[in-house]
Amino acid sequence: MSNAARDRILGRLRQSTPGPKAPVSDFSIMEERQWSPEERTNRLVEKMGAVNTEIHQTTADDWPLKLAEVIKVKQAKNLLFAKTTWAGERIASAQQEFDFLFCDDADVNIKDLAFKAEASLTTTLGGVADAAALVLWPTPVEPRLVSLVPPIHIALLEEDKISNSFAEVIKTGDWSSNMPTNALLVAGPSKTADIEQELTYGVHGPKELVVLLIKK
Amino acid sequence: MKPEGTFRQRAKEALADKELRGNFRRAMDSLMVKRANQFSDVDEWTRLRSLGEAVRKRTLEKLPDLLEKLETNCKKNGIQVHWAETTDEANQIILAILQRRGAKKVVKGKSMVSEEMHLNAFLGEHGITALEADLGEYIVQLAEQMPSHIIMPAIHLNRRQIADLFKKKIDGFEYTESAVEMTAAAREVLRREFSEADAGLSGVNMAVAETGTIVLVENEGNGRMVTTVPPVHIAVTGIDKIVENLEDVTPILSLLPRSATGQDITTYVNMISSPRKEGEKDGPEEVHLVLLDNGRTRIHADPETRQTLQCIRCGACMNHCPVYTKVGGHAYGGVYPGPIGKILTPQIEGIEPYGDLTSASTLCNACVEICPVKIPIAQMLVRLRNEAATGCPESSVKEAGVKKSTVEDMVWKGWSTSHSSPAAYSMMTAVLGMTGNMMPKSAPMLKEWTSVRAKPKFAKKSLHRMVKKLGVDDE
Ligand code: SF4
């Protein structure tokens, strides 16, 4: 069935009457807005904040302390994270007041773990300033469910990895010859306005998104 | 599928429903303001929109080649591609995948194409439960209704109606009209379903030919859940939702959420390029992409109707339509309501059941002004009205000519003759001046004309005559 269907669909499309030539795609507008590093940070902080993302500005030395503080305030009993990333190594080596759930243990059942976790921590590839979002590429070490299922997602964002736009990110990272299984832009915590347009956070994904912004 | 009754009947009922009208008015007003705030920079809007249009037009120009390229690249990535000419074929393909996996329960992200296929009912007949996970779709499914808006499916219901519904359908739900608590109740039910489902089904916002990537945009996270948690992910899309390159995604990612809900970007942009790879701990083992024609090749055949397929389903045309905002989505009787529905539904389903939608418009052009990919909706409505009434034999429009009326044809012929001969014209005006007012309101055609307008009154003497009598030369 399907191969015949394929050939007929493509055959019909090839018979279509040609129309006027499509206008030229002028992409200049997508990358026109260039900001200074400081402007990029401010824009991202302001816009992500406006959609309920909690952002803490911190430093490369202090972020583990900030993390512990956030978890304490939110009273999460455990944290799901990868112990083998640069970030994970820093937390796992110290005594903490919460339990560790490791998503990069060899024989881990990530689904069970993710549904059990009260909070999670992931690294990010960076951020984009124009639409204001984080860029995430889940990996075997930091699987997809880690940033999705636990009610609190804490993301580490290094300030010097904030680009102007998504268009810039895909170009400089040569995404088109290099797509991972799953790539994500995340702008805030999960939300809906399906009941009388009332904005409500935390439908299916994390109820809270916390960004630890690591300043240089 | 044939809708019940005519648009006119359904619209009349909707207009009399005060609650419904209130629900729509409130929602549409706020959406219009939010969109307008996004595009206050006219230069940016103009250029971005031209780019959006160019990207979509280029896709359609190269569509067969891009579909082949998409297939090749998806296969390379391990995504299985299926082709369906009809909704029936698409349903069968999905059923076969699910049966092979022994799947009994499917969780769904929002997909208008699956509505086109009536997939939930079809799977139900085969003992498979399909559960909608987008909150709006979930509400509409509980209410056993159709979505009334392509972006906000449950916009026709207010919080009291939803609370009543939850009370009836969700075990242990304590009656509350708080949106936060109702959302929490749905979250709890659906969390369980995500973790137990045998398969996830989603739509597609864009499929990228260059990389074999499925792009989904959403706010809730249900789309990420259905494409990540269950062991199988099936994505369904019309053959029109393709873009050539990854770069082409960028203007649409900007135009779509800003036009739809006035957001800079949706909470999530989810790009899927393969099933779970060796060493990865989650994600589906199988990813399938079902490409559905269902009349789209016919729409593509003609350069004018082809523009219908530029649509990125932002729903802005609905929010700005003076007809839609008053009658709501269900009055249109089909899957796609509002201006895009008026041009898309009759072309997919046929002029016979849905041709009357093309006259549910004043041609005010509000939709054309805000459409982010510049679809000339009003022009297309006129084309479809013509197709309905005349139906030239080579027309590519489904069931062109079915609304042809001999009486109407005769009247127009008479009009044309009388206006091309001075003698016939003067005779006609003289006769109408003497006898026109005696014509009963129930006379053929006059009846339809006067159903919403006052009956025209003919003057004894035509203006033409009076002016002539004053000595003005009419040559
Ligand atoms: S026709 Fe235009 S405005 Fe309407 S849904 Fe499609 S893209 Fe949006």
C-alpha cells in the first residue's frame, strides 16, 4: 500500500501547474539584532523572568552553594543529576542535605528515577537572547527525562554561552550536519492557558524552572 | 464526513447562546491585543512576514523533491516514513504499528491532522484507547466534543462548565472553579497515563527535509512527554508541513507563537531527529512519521489554491475574524474553523458538504492583514464561490460546480444582456419601475436576498431617465 501511495502522491505533485516563482528568502532580519554580552544577559533574564523562570546570578565558584540554598528553600528531598558532568562532579563530591539520584549510573531505570525525583539539575548548551530561551541537548549522560519529568528543573547557564538568536546558534554550531536525537529550546516552566485563558504553571512538565546563571 | 445542518442553522444557534458568545469574546479580545503588542515594529513585521511567506512558497514549489529528501534523511536517522493518500490509509498504518507492538493505550499530543482522520474513534473501534494529553484537547475529549479553535481547543467552555465536566468525569475530583486546581487534577491523571502508555502520538509543526527532523512547539510539556516516555512515537502530518532547511525553521518559530498567542516563543521547542540511539537511556525505540495527502495534492495542483498550503496553523485568522469571534468554532461543522477553515475544509472535504462556508464571510480582509504567511484568504473565498457556482470541467477543486443553479444562471445572463444593450437596458428599467415592486418577497432568489436585507424598492422612473429629461447628454 504505502509504496504505491508514495508514488501516486509524488506523481500528482509533479503534475501540478507551476505558478509564479517563489520570492527570494531574505534572512537578514533573523540575525540583524546583535547585542553586547551584557545586553544579551539582561534581555534573557528579563524575558525568561517574565514567564516565571526563577533566575539566580552566581559565579563559577559559588553556584553549588546557591544550588543547595535553592533546594533547601523548595524543600526538595532529592536531586536527580549526572555525577560525571563538570557540574555533577562538583556537587557529588561534597556532603549535601538532599539525596542524590544519579541519572548516569550504568544500569539506571531512568523512567522510574525521573518520576521519583523532586528536583533535577542539568547543564545547558547555552541560551538565546532574542526569544529568550535555554538550549538543551540531552545526552546519554543527561537523558531527556531529566529536564522534563521532575517538578523542579534547575539549569546551569554560563553567561558567555548566550547567543543573539537561535539562527546564530544553529549556524555557529553547524546544527544542520549534526542534529542530536533530541534538541530543545526551553523558555520557562511548563504552562497552559486552556481554562479561560488563565495562565497556569506546571501542567505536564516542570512546575518550576530555576536558572543558575554563571557570570564570568 | 458531512456536518449536521447548514452553516446558517448552526450559526443561528450559536448566536443565540449568550454564554458561548461571552466565552469567545473575552478570549479573542485578549489574543488580538497580545498579538498586536508583538508586532508593533512595522518594519520588522513586514520583513519577517515576507520571509515567512517566501519560505512557505519555496517549500510548496519544491514539494515533491523535499518530501523525497525528508524521507531519505529520516530513514538515514532511523525514523520510519509512511505515506497515506487518504485518512483511512493513515488510520490503517497507525493501527498496524500499534497492533504489531501489542499497544492498548496511546497518549496524544495536539494534532489537528489526527482530528481530520477521526483517529481516536477509529482506534477505539479496534480496542485501543487514545487519550488526549494537551489540557484543552483533554477537556474537549471528556466533553465528547470537537476542538473549537486550532490553538485553544476548549476556548468555547468557561471554568464553570469545565468544573462540572471534571466533577462528572474525574474520580475523586473535588468541585472547584480554580484553574490552578483543575489543571493540577488533570496533571495527576495524565502523569499516570504518560508513564503507562504503550505509544505516543503527536502532530508536527514542521518537518525539516535537510536534516530529517520533526519540530514540535508547545507550552505544556505534553508534547515532550508523548514523544519521550512511551516506547513508540508516531508523528502524523499533512504533506504540506515541510520546510527545506533548518534555517527555514527560524522565521516560522518567531511568527507562529507571536501570531498565535502573543508569546515571544513557546515554552518548548522540541526537535526530534531519531529514535533512541545505542547508549541512550530514554526516548522511544521506534519513531514513525506518517505523511498524509487527504486532498492536499489536489489543492497543490493549482497555483492559486496552492497558497492554502502555506498555512502554519497559527489560528490568528480566527482570533481576528468578525464572523468566527461571534459564532465560534463549532458552527463551521468541520475540523478547521474560521477563515482558514473556510478555504481549507471545502477543498479537503468537498464543496458539496462545506461549500456554504465560503459565503460565511464579508470579505473584510481582517484575516489577510494579519496572516503571518500572507495567504490571500479573501481572494481564495471568491475563487471557491466561483468554483461552487460555475465549476469549469478542468477545475482541480473537489466537487466544483455542485452549487450551480439554473435560475441564478438565467438571472445573471439576463443581467449581462440588459447591461450590454442600451435598448434592452431601458426596457428593463421601465418594466422594473412599473412592476418591480409587485414582485413578492418569496420570488425565487429575491427570497434569499431579502432573508437578511430589506427588499429593494424600485423608483417609478430610473435615475438615468430623470437625468436625461433634465437635458443631460448620456452619450
Ligand atoms: S491562514 Fe494564516 S492566519 Fe490563518 S492559521 Fe493559517 S497562517 Fe495563521
